Amino acid sequence: MFSETIELRGHIIDSLILPKVLDQILTHGANFKIGEIKIGKRRADQSFARIEVSAETTEALDELILRLRQHGAEVAKHEDAQVASAPADGVFPRDFYVTTNQQTFVRFDGKEIEVRPAMMDSAIAVDRKRGAARAVKFFDVHKGDEIVVGHQGVRVVPVQRATSRTDVFQFINTIIDADEPKSAIIRELAGELRRARVAKGKIAAVVGPAIVRTDAGQHLVRLIESHYVDRLFAGNSFAAYDLERALFGTCLGISPDLAFARGGRENLVRAVNAIREAGGIAAAVQKKIVTSGIMHACVRHNVDIVLTGSIRDEGPIPGVTTDAIEAHKVMRGKLTDVTHALLLATLQHSLAVASMLPPTVKTVCVDIDSSAVERAVEHQPLQSIGLVTDVEPFLRELADCLSEPRVRG
Amino acid sequence: MRELLLCPPDYYGIEYEINPWMSRTRGAEAALAQKQWEQLHATLLELNCKVHLIAPQPGLPDMVFTANAGLTVGREFIPSNFRHKERAGEQPFFAKWMEQQGYKVDWLPENLYFEGEGDALFGGDALFCGYKFRSDIQSHHAIAEMLECLAISVELVDPRFYHLDTCFCPLPDGGAFWFPMAFDEYGQRAIREHVSDLIDVASEEAMHFSCNAVIIERDIVLPEGAPQLVTRLGDRGYRCHELAMSEFIKAGGACKCLVMFMPQRENVS
């Protein structure tokens, strides 16, 4: 959407100029948002309205504004954004503009530049020669970089709800609590993921160890085999649990097939050692050391595995990015073309990913803890669904909806 | 006694085409135009008006249409900013003349087109202002500010009725007669909301410039060719004086276009 702010002055209420202008905006397929309106108190007092007009294309907007000018609309004067130099590497100038994850524009020399990518809790670095602006984290900024300060010349465009088609995100857009039915929602989600696959969208799964521990891994494997996962984001321990299960049939020493079993960490450490010895996950799959499980499915179906580490990790497993800043960069790079994100049973990892997503990405968050769901959904208020549930029944039902029918022989 | 400004049609003629009525191939007949103007002049004198005459200027054939000189309220005169360069030369003559008569001349910003009483007529306590073909709507805001009055801006949509005074004529009792089709629907609604008694003029009568009338108390001086309107005005107690205006209609003007009130209103309240 492209937008321009217009101002109307005069006896715009008595002359019906205000309703005329608003009607013309709508009949031309554009939208408006009234920013400010002052109605004259006495009969001779003139009124004032500031209106933001938005249209699908710049051409449509220009043509509309030209028509509105005939009725006295004047294009509001915009101020350029202000910048200051970064005082040192990794330090923003004081009063730097802190971004949201909404589409954002900054104005220089009377022209707006879109900030790409849109990323929250960042600053905006401007390259005026190239006419480019980007959201930057502390580690991205170098001494002398031009950083936007204050709010002047910065425009944020919240994601609009689509009106052409009501999909599950526009329709529900809320959190489904533990005691609410979920089957219908899961079927709708399955439909959305099917459409995403047809439209060549990219689906990211952000997964926590609870998936392996609750034995939901088999359902995630079905989704991977049916090509509903393009990227898998997880921690070292998720991979370690899954590989232990593949190698020893246990998870933290517990066999999911046994009731009331007691476990230990021995198998986990041995599994990590086996993968390190093999030279990594892909190598272990190729050498047929690992022949089942989620990691195995990812390697076999060319799913990008993005593994990051934490302090309590065993190993790490080769391929895990342990440097936090490096991990941030890798994750951000792997999220740029993602259209759908499934945040499954992992609070910290989900929040990290959600904070890097542009607002157009449709997000599903599943967690047994309602506060975790709320926090993740907050990032994408218009494009996310939260389900408070154990992840196993969710994945089982979703996989049942989406899996290719198995050939009976 | 109403004071009026007229300009003898010594140099009047169709020398250019700036509205759909004008055609250089169908020029005005000078002698007949002179006669029609003199009849108007005489009628206004008979109605006890004090008529001032400004000296016509060669090369400014439309100076005869003094309604477009500007807008006068009390002792204040706001000169026009003509949209067409063909008429822009009239402005200094009118401004200087009004100044010589002792009026305070208040100029509009140069970038705002405004064609005087042609597009600004008081009705009740509002100043009705036409826009699009000749005057800019922004000029209305400026005038409303200068005069501290309510200005109702209405869009004109038929190029044959390019000035407000060609399709709208307020009456002293608060009513008005008008040709609604000359306005867009918002303009029509705005006028209906602010004028209590509206007389709709039929299309064929509007084409005779019937709305282009000079109102002097209960007397109405208008072009001939509007029997239905004359009857309805008669029913309301107005005396109608119908004049031949054929030679001026060829240029897109008639009785009202040939007259500017000095002032149109003593004050705005």
C-alpha cells in the first residue's frame, strides 16, 4: 500500500466537502484514516482535517490525489527523517528510533524509503547514496553509520487485514485455550499449509525437545515427509534427544513404550558422541548410523536444519552455531523468505524467531503453557493463532490431515 | 438605494473562446448588444439604482461583465484573479477604479483563481461560492477568512454553467432559484441544507440564462425566455423585468454578469 497525507481546510462540513472527499477515496478503491479533525466552533470558523490516504499503487494514489486537490485537498508537507552518526561500533546514537516489526518507511529528500528487513527492537541505518534503509542490531552497527533518531520522517504501516479472502488467520486471530475444541482449527490450519505449499511458500518449524519427549516426533516426521517443512529451527538438545531416540530408542533414558520407566542421561551423551564421531548429523545419516527420527527425515528430504546452542548443551553436535550473535545472523538469514512459521513447544526459541519475523508471516504457536503462547502471539497480533495444548495431539492431528495416504500392501 | 457598477459595451465582442457559449464564427452584433445593454442600464435606473460606469478598455471585450471584477462587502473590495489570461488584463483597471472610489482593496494571493461576484453570492448569512471551472475552492477559504463569514463551496459540473451566477440566484427573503443539474450531488445537498425555499429552473429556461438575474428588493431583472420561472416568482410577490440578452448570451453572460453590486452586502452578519 502507498499512502499520502492530505489536509482539508475551510467550511468543509457545511459545504459537505469532507464527506465528498472521503466518498471519493472509497469509490476509487483507496482507503483513508483520519489523523486529525478540528471542527470550527462558531459559524464563521473554518474546520480542518488531516487524512491519510492509501492506495494499491503509486499511480492510483497520484491520480486520486490530483482529483482531491480540485476539492481543496492539499498534500501535507512531510519532514525528512533526522540522522546521527553511531558514536562507536555496536553503539547507537542517543535518541535512536527503535523499530517495530511493522512495515516502516523513512523520508529523505522528500522521498520515502522502505526499511528492509522490518525487524523489531532494532535501529534504522540509512545509506543515502544507495537510497536504502535497513533495520540493524547492535552487532550490525559501525562507528559513523547514519542512524535514524527521533520520530520525524518515520512512518509505520501496520499490516492490513485482507478483505478478499477470509482465511483462518483473519478469521480466528486469537488464542485457543486448553479447554476449547481444536480439531476444526487444526483442519483449517492444514488447509492453509496446503495452500502455502501450492503457492511455493516457505514453512519454518521451530521445535522444542517436548516434541521428542512426548513421542510426537513421528508426526513431525510425517509432515517432513509430506514436504510441509522447509526449515527446521531447534536447539542442540532437540537434536540430541531425537538422535538418542533414533540410536537407542530412548529419550533421556526413557523408552516411550514403557510406562513408569526411569531414565538417565547416559544414552544422550553416548548419542552425541556417536554423531561427533560420525562427523555430524548428515554424515551419520549417510553412514546409516542414524536411520530414523526427525533429523534423519530432515536430511533425507533436504530440509534446512538450523541448530543453535546454549550453555547447558551436551556436545555440541557438529553444525550447531554456539555463538549467540552468529546464531542470530544465521537465523535471520534463514527466515527472510519464510511465509509460515510453526512455533512448537519451545518458548525461548519461539520468541527469538518471532522477533525476527516480518509482520506478514503467518504464525502458529503451540505450547502447553498459556503464557508462552500469549507472549509469542503478541509479536504478530494480526497474523497469528495460538493453541494451548500438549504438542503431541496437535501434531498427530495436523499430520493426519496432511500426510499422504499410505499405500496399503 | 443600491449602487451598481456597469461597463459600457464599446469594445464588447467575441474575440476569443473561453466557455462553451463563445464562438468566434458566431459573433455578437455590436449595435444590438449596445441596445440590449442600454435597456439594462435604463431598467436599473428606473428601479432607483445608482449606476456607476467604468471606462471600457480596448482589447478587453469582456470587461463589460463587471460581476467578475471582484467582490464588494461594505467598503472592502476583493479583486478577482482571472483564470484565463484573456481576462487577466481587466483586474488592474477595476482595482484602480474601486480604489479611486474610496474602497479598501484587499488582494487575494496571486496563485488563487477567483472570479468575483460571478462565483460568490450571499444568500441568507452564508456566502455561496462556486468552484472548479473558474474559481479555486482555496480562494473561498481565503475570502471567508478575510470577511469572517461562512462560505459554502459548491462544485459546478456543467461547463455551460461555469460561474455560480449562471445557475444560482439568491432572493432577499432567504430563498433562491437555481438549476440543480449544474451542481454535483454534494453541492445540491449543501444548497438544499442552507436555503429554505428553492425554485428549480427547468433546463430549457436555464439555457436562456434565467438564473443570471439582478435582484433589486422585490424587482428582478432577468433575460427573457423563462415564462415558468417568471410566473413562480410572480406568485411569491416579485416583479420581473424580462430583457433581451441574446448578444451577451453569445459570450456566456446576461443581466447579472453585466452588473457588480457596490457593495453586495453592507456586512456579513
